[in-house]
Amino acid sequence: MFASSFVAALALASSAFANVYITSPVAGSIFTAGQQSTISWQDNGQAPTLAQFGLASFGIYVGNSIEQTLLQTISASVNVSSNSSLTFTPTATIGPDSDQYFIRVQSLSYMNPAEPQYPEEAFSARFNMTGMTGNFSATAQQEINGQSTAPIGGSTSAGSTASMSYGMTVTSVVSAPAASSPAATTSASTSSAGSSMREVAGAGIVGAVLLACCSLLL
């Protein structure tokens, strides 16, 4: 009984790391509507590899780890293993000036091993958008208000690992005008720096899981 619980806990600790580690935007980043913005990422040294993650969609979302609203599709398909960044133009009408936006990356083919009915995903930290002219829908605002019990996104530092969530529900989609959303362009470089920092963070999480498992024996 304890052995199975121990193995399950370790699996959960491992799945807490998205292999696509988003290095931009981070908490404190500002994207301006109508101006080119860049999303960049690297492999965080955790399974699955970027090659396994493969082709992925990128979008701007708001919400929490259970329910999220897609506001703008950035790119429908990017190979995260052969590219390390993409450039796009945020659309002003998708929402108001706010610090509640985040990027969600979703694999088009690789499923989450812990919950194979859901695709593998990665999230950026929440970031700011300015020059916006839209409003959040009532549903999106409710999802934002639910963050206290279902947070999402990375921590406030640029060197921290973005968090993940599986089994979320995308409850609404706001389509951006095609003229305001030019096709994303991707770079061809890759990056692997910063793995040691995330491995230290991973060791801390695994240690906490081990402590929790040991307490079950008391």
C-alpha cells in the first residue's frame, strides 16, 4: 500500500515540471497590443523531451488551473524541438489592460503519461498586457476570480519553472480578427541553459513528496 502511494507521489512530483520551460514572458513582462512580442522557451531537462512534445499550439489565456479561456491563438502548430521562439502581434480587442494573461502550450500529439486522456501542456507565468481595448467575458472573469483555489502560472522570478495543469476545461473562445493577428514567425535556435536551477527546485518538490509519504506511516 505504502509502496504504491510512494510511486504515485513521485509520479506527480515529476509531472509538475513542463518540459517546455517558457523563458519569456515571465512575471513582470509587458506585451503591448499591436506591437510584435516574442515567446521563447527551452528544455527544462525533465521528461518528456522537446522532441517527444513535438508540434504544439500556443495561445493567450486567462483563468485558473481548472478552467481557462482562450483569447487569442498565437500559432496552431510549432515544433518546439526545432524552434526556441516565435513572434506574434497581440490583438487589442481580446481583453483589457491586465496582469492576468498567460501563455498555454499544448502538444498536438504527446499525451500526459499520468493522465493519457489529456495532452501534455506547459504554462508561462502571468504577465501584463497594455494598450488593450477589450473586456473579459463574464465567464473568463469568473475563472480569474477562482484563482485562489486553483492557481496557475509560474512564480514571480524569471528563473522559476512554470507550473502545469491537466484536465482543464476551455470554456470559451474569443476569435481575434485575422487582420490583427499576423502569422507567427519562428526562430531556429535552441537553448538548454538553466537546467541546474530547475533540478534544484525539482529536488525540493520530491523531498516534500517523500516527507508527505513518510507521514502516512505515522
